[in-house]
Amino acid sequence: MTISPALDAPDRDRLLHGTHHAPHSVLGAHLVPGGVAFRVFRPFALGVTVVAGQLKAELHDDGDGFFSGLVPLQGVPEYRLAVAYDGTVQEVEDAYRFLPALGDLDLHLIGEGRHEELWQALGARTMTHQGVTGTRFTVWAPDAQGVRLAGSFNFWDGTGAPLRSLGGTGVWELFMPGVGEGELYKFEITRPDGSKTMRADPMARRTEIPPATSSIVHASHYEWNDEEWLAQRAELPAHEAPLSIYELHLASWRPGLTYRQLAEQLPAYVKDLGFTHVEMMPVAEHPYGGSWGYQVTGFYAPTARLGTPDDFKFLVDALHQAGIGVLMDWVPAHFPRDDWALAEFDGRPLYEHEDPLRAAHPDWGTLEFDFGRREVRNFLVANAVYWCEEFHIDGLRVDAVASMLYLDYSRKPGQWTPNEHGGRENLDAVAFLQEMNATVYRRVPGVVTIAEESTAWDGVTRATHHIGPGGFGGLGFGLKWNMGWMHDSLDYMSHEPVHRKHHHGEMTFSMVYAYSENYVLPISHDEVVHGKRSLVSKMPGDWWQQRAGLRAYLAFMWSHPGKQLLFMGQEFAQGAEWSETNGPDWWLLDPSYGAEADHRGVRDLVRDLNTVYRHTPALWQLDTSPSGFQWITGDASEDNVFAFLRYDTDGSPLLAVSNFSPVVRHDYRLGTPDDIPAWHETLNTDTALYGGSDITNQDPIKPEPQPWHGRPASIRLTLPPLATVWLRPA
């Protein structure tokens, strides 16, 4: 008896409705009694012929786009399909004749949540498979009844392109012969309730330009030229190295520039100012520009607004070749609810927590990741590795860490459930951050991770295997933003000088906890938007006093223990708040503008701060050690004066003195060590070059044997108004 090759009704029905888990088991060519059964599902085709060498066998039209035939062959041959449409015949490969293009090891690691190169296994990957070029499409959708592939290559009709389920991992796979780079695609997912949803690829490495939302098949062809940079970046850990960061929003630094155009301007500008690193606000794809990139839909794709992934690599490479490190804001805390992206991806909560109270972020209208689900944790840990390995990123500044760590973050009583120990800590998020940091540091030498963490969580920058007093291992970050220093110091500076004596402790309190973590001092974008005013506009007084206060504050910041971060536009005393649509007010530096010299003076100071900083190990070598800092006077509140010493590992000091009053203080006596024969002024924010009143100290300044401030010797200085002075041994 000869078996009919036609599909039975249940298989036909599942294929037509997009709910078939194993289309390859019924489509393609299969050895059966009597020969080889060929079954093809080609909606809209008028006819299908199997072509194998000299053999041509026309298949029977079974209706609804199904074609079948039994050919008396001993084995399954290499074959192609000649598919007839209205007015044309296309000879193509049959996608359903191929074995799975994803290996067992990949599936095993995905199932365990330990695939550290997940982007190599999931998403769209061009390849040659069984001797045929095409693209392998894979997606994790464990709750889906079925998954189909729709794209520019099949007129966005996925009916004839169902994926197969690869066992219990929840991964679906289809190798599409002939599909290559640049093709657009989405996954059509049949939800558990039978409804359908079209989704962008969570692992897409390239996307359309928003507001378009399709994923794009991408293969990188970029050849790097930053070997020298990568070889030296691991020589010193970040907390023992000079680190001054220029933070910028790529899309608005020079509005309209692409990644490659930015590469022509940004490295030269940052190098001229002497910053060691740039920090880019989020680069990953996001639908709404007004979120500044902090609501991500394409975690594996640089935003297409500025170019291709290879274009972004070109920019990173250009910065590295200029000797500038690249930090990137990374947002693993949450994601937006767009119905074409991650939210309820396969019809049920998948990337987000299944508990609606745990899933909904109370502040931003977004969804929080389920850090307890191993596949979700893997998605994020691999993403951190991906940016560092594929794009040579030197560090990740992790956004909104506090919102991840606390179950009651921005939640009222009754809106959250304690952890298994009755506490408010999100144990899943703690484990995720520890795994992410440990994995990145193990895999990528020289990379630093930085936490934006606004609470006093114990051990943010402690190693993950060191248990703290609270019973937790450290989170394993390299550095942490010092939000307390930022709030306190800006509050002090915002007061009129006559009132600053009542707020003196706001400038000294940071030293009480300065060595509890490895800190970055952040004057970031968050401080110059939403009515907070620009940095210079926070300063009291007239225009001269505002600029003088800003200069004095910047030099105080650069000499304070911790690394420095300054947001674009503040380096030249922009008076207006930042706007992501306009970017910095570059016209302030136009020589034809009357007050250009005022703004250029502040920028010249920032350049000199960075230059002296880089060449003075006392300002960075012992940032995280109490032996690197000594107060000369921290209690001169009536004078608005702060003076302290910074030391390098050889004991060589720098003396920093800030006078935050608007009066000149003549013969101001400061206690000093008695083993320095003379001091000289190495930087003074009041010099005429920077726009100051040019009150300086003539070299050399020799100590007198008069004890002062508990020290055996002392010097007398002239302190300029609203100024910071740095002195080094002569």
C-alpha cells in the first residue's frame, strides 16, 4: 500500500493557524514506504516542482497553499523547489530540509541560564548551513503556541515560515536560505489564548530608525584598530588611575551628526580638554527620544538614529585611538510597555515579573525585569558582556541600581511583599548584579562597572565574595556615583556666601564616608535639567561671581577624593539648562559673541584642571585610601575656607585651598608639614586667563616655624575671592 504524502487535517490546521511546534517533521522531504514524500507549504503559489539534478517532479496542489508528492527514490536527495507564482517562477531552497542550525551545547547553556555569549545563539545570524548561505532565526518564547517569521523577504506574511520548537528550552528556530544582511523581520507569535502579536527580535543587533520598529539582519564587517588601547587599559585598576569623565548625549552633542561624523569631532574635542573618558548616555535602541535612551527596547542594538552598529564601532575606535576610554550608560532595571517589544512577549509575563506589583515600575510607567528567572538574568548578563566584547566598551555605568535593590522602592505599604527573610532587599536583583559584575570582570580585562546607586547600600564596590556586616556579599562594582557629595556640595554652593557658614558641614561631611566605597563625583545631566538650572546658574551673585564660584567649585571637585564626571555644556559655563533637542549652546564660544571670553575662560580652566590632574598622582592614586587625604582645616566656617592635603603613594603632597567667600583673604595662615622647604602655586582659578581678578601668590612660598592647625610649620597665603588654589612642593 502506498502512503498518501498529503498532510493530515490536524497538521494542516496547526500550520494554517500558526500553532505547529514541529513544522520540519511534516514539511520538507521524508523517507516513507514507497519512496520520498515531499510536502511544501507555499501560500499564494500556483504550483511547486521538486528539482533534484535531472529529476523534476511536480507536486500535487492540496489546497490552502499545501503541495505534496511521493517520488520513488531510495533516499532523500539534495533538491530545490521551483515555485510558480502569477507570471514568474522562482527556484529556491526549501527551508524545511535543513537540520537545526543551533547546537545542543547552546541549548544546554540557554536552559541553564549560563550562555555568556547569548547573542551568538539567539536572534538573526547569517551563516552557511549544510553548504547553503542564509540566516538562522532563533527566539526564546516558551509560552508561545507557535512562532512564524515575517519580513521583507516574504512580504511580511509569516504564514509559510513557521519556526520549530527546540525541546524544553523555549527556543524556536528556523534557517532561512537566501535571506541575508539588511533584510527586515519580526516574529509573529501565537499566544496561549490563540491571539497573535508581531514582535521585534529581543536579540536584534540592528533595528530600523524609530519610530519604525522592525529588526534588521546584521553581520559586522568592522576591523578594529585599537589594539594598543586595549593592551594598556588593564594596567591599573580604575580606582587607582586618573579618571575624569566627560558625560554626553550623543544625539544632541552636535545635533544632526552621525556616529562617523561624531568620530571626526568628538575625540579631538575631548582630548583637547584632557578628559580621560567619555560617558555616553544610553546608546541602545529606544523608541522615544525624550527618554534620552533610558527606556530601552533594543538591548543589543545601538540606536539606528545615528547610523549602523559598525558606524558606532568606528566612533568607539576613534576615541580609543585618541587615548580616550568609552563608558556607556546601561539600563537593566526596566523596559517600556510597547506592545511590539518585550512586554508580555509571548502572551504571558516573560521578561517582567509575573507578580503585577513586582513588574510595574512605580515611577516611570515601565516594567521591571524578573531577575529571579535564569533566562532573563542570562539575557542581561550576556548583554553587559556583549557591549564590552563586541563594541570594545571600557565600562558600564549601571542606571537606577537603587530601584533594583529594594522591593519597596517608591512603593507604599501594601504595594510590596518582603523577601524570604522578611527584609526589603530584592535578593534576585542582588544575585543578578553580583553575577553581572563577576562575569564582566572575568571576561573583559580592564573594564570598569559603575553603579548609580543613591542609597547607603553596604558594599556596592566590595568584591562579591566578601561578606559585609549585613550578611551580603559585595555587589562587585568597580565604582559608585557619590550622590550624597553631589547633593550636599551643590546645596552649599547655591547659598549666598554670607549664609555658607551655616552650611559648612555640607562640604566636609563627604569625608566621613569617603572610603566606604570607591566613588565618582557626578555632576551629570540629571543636575542640569527639569528646572534645576545649569551648573553656573546655580551659583549666587552677579555674572562675575557666578563664574568665579563655578571655577572654584570645579577645582574643589577635581581635588576631592573620587573620580570626576562633568556633563557637556558645563565645561564652558552654559547658562541655560540642557535640552536634548538643542544640545549645548556652542554659540557661546563664537569669537564674535561679546561674552565669549567669559565662557572660554571656564573651558580653559577645565583643560588645565585635567592636565594638572593627570600629571599629579596625589590627586588620584590613593582615592580610596585614607592615607591619601589630610585636612588642614575643615572647620573654618566663618571664613568659608577649606584646606586639605592629597598624597600619592610616595608621600608627595598637593595642597588644595578653597575660599568660597567673595573677599580677598590676605596673609591667611595654614598649617603645613615641616619637611617641605617651599611651595609653589600650580593652579589658581582666579587668574586673568580664566576670567578672574588675577590675585595670585608669588613663588616660592616658604614655611615659617610657627605651628598652626596642629602642625609644626605654617605658610601665609593670599586667598583670592571665590577661588581655589592648588600648591605643590617647589
